[in-house]
Amino acid sequence: MKIKFASLGGGGKSVGRTEEEIGMTQPVKKPRLEELWCAHSPEMDAAEADECNYTADEQEAALVALVDHRTREVHHLQQRISYYTRQLEEAEKRLQESESMLARFRGPRHTLPSITSQDCGFKCVKAEPRSPSPIHANGGSEAKRFISSSHSPSVLNHSNLAIVAEQDKPCIPSSTGRVLEDQSNRRKRKFEQKEHKELIALVRSSSSPLTAQCNASYYFSSQHKRKLRSLAPCPINDQLFVTSALDGVINLWQVQSKGSFASLLCTTDCMSQKQRRWPEDMAWHPEGNSLFSVYNADGGDSQISILNFNRTKESGCVTFLEDKPHVKGTINSISFLPWESVPFITGGSDHAVILWNMKDKENTWKPELLHRNMHSSAVMGVSGMQMKQIVLSAGADKRILGFDVQAGSVLFKHQLETKCMSVLPNPCDFNLFMVQTGSPEKQLRLFDIRLEKKEVHGFGWKQESSESQSALISQAWSPDGLHLTSGSADPVIHVFDIRYNSHMPSRSIKAHQKRVFKAVWPHSLPLLISISSDLNIGLHKLA
């Protein structure tokens, strides 16, 4: 008796479909199991074996055929998974482009509860990449830039952009609001659940840098009319980031095509109500659904604004807090604290550090003065530590203060030889923080709160175009807490590795055509995002 097997492949031709599509729709046929059964059943007696008339070789051949069939079946299913994954990615991209086109088309014609542009002071655009000139892409890759549509923010008439404080309209397209809301529901950040990771043992532990390389850089217009001021990545969605500039506009962007370009989702006029001042600094709420900005305290103007990204009808696009605790000058810095109650702090030119707490669920924030006389000059940067309820402040008076909120007193004070311009806690090691100073070639200092008046590492760079150290140049930690990026008065992004036992950059990336203000790391994307005084945004792929 001979064993017969059904064909394992498919025959015939299919018109109008690719070979890949044909392969995905034709399942692998398996051998007839009723014929294979007698070849390997352990319960078969001698009489049945004789009846089947199988030899040992024929039984082995049947089992080999079965293994071969199941191997091809696994391979076939893997191919289907790969194919439909690609199809899903392409379909999602097409859906997003269609939603963006629909939002732009409806914007000037309709007033809808889910998509509104004129009431919120923004225009939605769909941006297409193009090769810029004279900006080029590093690494031999073609640069990307946007071609603005007729509703591009680059040609907005700001006299038509009203600040909305009482309208019950959303401020971004519904598709973007949905992304933010869904992400927020699934991934609301709770600081107390972060795990502390001890990094102090790694500081200065390597004689060579361990920094990733930049494979390619892409540049496109920021759509701002005046110099850029701030850049902030969304804390819950790595594809979203915002930019602000001296034109008072805040733009919301979404990274596309694995970091080759970004789409402009919306632009919002966030000028202050009285003096029409631009935001000096901004910070995302940790839940990723709103953006807080600070202004100037002179002239009784508004000091804090909230740009709400939720699709709710209870609040407008931009609201301004009524309290005005800062008494004069620029409010230089705002930062959310990594505590359970999620307060934020502000520091200003009036030497004051203000703690803001939410009092109810209606987005009512109340200020509390922490100190106003402990700095003898402007407070340039503020932040908070997660290990204890400590508020850090860096001042132009060359002081770094650690204020214990619970005790109501100063826990430590460092006096440096030059002005301090910003302070940033390490995202992984809750004992480490970095301070930016005005010292040439030693601009960055790393401190441990457990070590009094002693820095554990220092970094710096030499500037070619200018010796002055600008407070507009800022830094950012990498998500793993091992690297720092800094802008420069030169068209360069400097990357520092805290493990490297040198004060020099572990890598310097040539970027933009003028000075670089800031470069930030999305949490999970191998990418750096930068802004520059050349009015362009840069995307730099890392490997």
C-alpha cells in the first residue's frame, strides 16, 4: 500500500494580484491525516501493521513529510503576519492623511463640535515633504521640508487670531485629540511608580564615549515668523511635540515616516491678554492633555496660560489663570514636579519661586510662595526632585538652592563662580541633577544631593562664533539618564555621556545654519528633535 499526499502548494493563476498577495490568501494544504495515522499510531497491532503493509522506512518518510508540512505552515503564517502588519501601517498612514485633509477642508467652511479652526485661533494644515534650499541633509540623505497649503500658519494674519478664554471649543483636530485622549487613558504618568536606577557608579567610569551616531538629519520650516523660543516633546506620545516662538504662536507637530519628517497638526495664538507677550517657557502636563506657559509679570498681565488639548466642551482652547503671584519682570521657567499631586513651580526675575497646586477638578490652580529672598537675583531655572519633596532653583546670583517643601527650609545651597541658568533632574537616578552655568568650556555641572557642595562631573564645549553664554541655549536628558544634549551658539548639537571621564562632548552633530537652541529625545524613538534661530526644525536619526 502506498501513501498518498495532497499537494502542499497551490496551482493556477490569479489575475490582478501580486504573488505576495496570492501567497497570503492560499493556506498551506496538509497531508491526509487518516492515511498518516496508521504510519505512526502507537496503538496499532501487528495485524493492522501487516494490513497497512508499511515498512519502517515508509513510516519515517510519512513523519518527515508531516514535519515538513508543519514547518511550511509556520513559515506561511509568519509571512501573513508580516504582510498584514505592513498593510496595517500603510492603511493607518492613509487614514491619518485623509483625516488631516478633511479637517483642513472643513475648517474654513463649517463650525463643527469636533473640528473647529476659526473659533480656536488656529489653522490645520497637511504638510508634504520637499527638498529645502540651501539647507541640506547630513549623511548624504535628502532633506525634507514642508510645502505650506493656502491655510499654512506661515501666512496667518495674527489680527484674526483671537485668544479664546471662554469659548467651549476644542483647539486641535479631532483625530489629534483622540490620539491624546486614548494615550492618556492608557498611559497616565504616575511619578511615584517610577523606579530609581542608581547611576552614580557609572559616572566617569569609561575612557571612551559610548554615544550613538547620527545617521541622517532632516530639516523643515517651523512655520514661525519670529525666532523660536521653546521645544517640548509630549510626555505620553513620542510622535507629538510642540514649538513656540516670539510670534506668540504654539505649533503642535507629529513625527511621520519613522523620523524623516513631521506634520503640522495645528497652530494656536497664545499671546498674553494685555501686553500681547509671547510665552517665555512652557511645560506639558504629565498626563499629556494640556500645555502650560509662562509670561511676564509687568503691567498686570496674565502670568500663566493653559492650552487644553482635550476634545471636551467645558473649556476653551487657551485659558489664563487669574492669580498673579510674581510681582515684576520675566517669568523665566516652569516645571511640573514629580510628585503624586502633580503640582508645578515657576521662577522669575523677581527672585521668587512659586509652587502651584490644583485645588479642585475644575482646573483651578492656587499659588504658594516658597521663597522670594533666598536668591539675590533672577531665578533662571526651577525643577523638582523625586526622591524627596525638594524644589531646585538656579539663579543669576550664582546660587543653586534645594528647598525642602515639607520642612519649609533650605536643605542645601551651592555657590558657584558664575551665573546659573537652568537645572534638570536626572530621569532615572533621583539623586542626580544637572546645572547649566555661564562658564566657558565648563557649562554643565552634575551634582548629587547626597554630596554637599561637590560636583561629581563637569562638561563643556568651546564656542567658535561667540564667547557669551546665552540662557536661551538649553539642555535635555536622554530617557536612560546617561546622556545630555545641549544647543550651542554655533550650529552644533553637543552630546555628553556621563560615563565618559572627559569634560568634552562625546559627540558633536553639525546641525542647522545658525545657533541651536535645544535638542530633545523622544522617549522611545531613536531620534533627536532640534530647533534653531534659522527658523527650522531638525530631525536627527540615531543609530
